[in-house]
Amino acid sequence: MPNLGPTELIIIAVVIVLLFGWKRLPDAARSLGRSARVFKSEVNEMKIEDEQRKRADDSKATGSAITDDTTPRTDNQSGPTL
């Protein structure tokens, strides 16, 4: 894989400035940062959901009566879940 030297980085920076312009460059960078933040939070949320799903599968396999109280009940009955 080729290395990027200072000349190549300057050329890339000039091309970016020509594409976006000086006025829109800060907005584009801000938008890119927001998108990265949203992507990171979604990935973290997916990891948490996956861990919860694995714990639920493990508890079903071992016959444990521990349930996650954050999920809504679907059996249309009131009372504590077991």
C-alpha cells in the first residue's frame, strides 16, 4: 500500500477545498462529525442489544426465570413476570 507524503496530502486538501469551497467546508466537517457520532451511538446500541439477547438466550437455555423488565409484556396479563 502506498504511503501518503506531504505532497499528496496537499493535493488532496486542495481538491477538497475546490469541491466544497471555503464557506461550505466548516459545515461539511460539522456534518461529518455529527454523522460519525450518530454511527458510533448506533453501533454501541447494537452491541448492548446483542449482549442482552445473548443473556436472554443463556437464561432460556439454563432454565433461569430472570427476565428483562425493560421489554413490554405481550401476554396481555398483569402482574410480575417470572
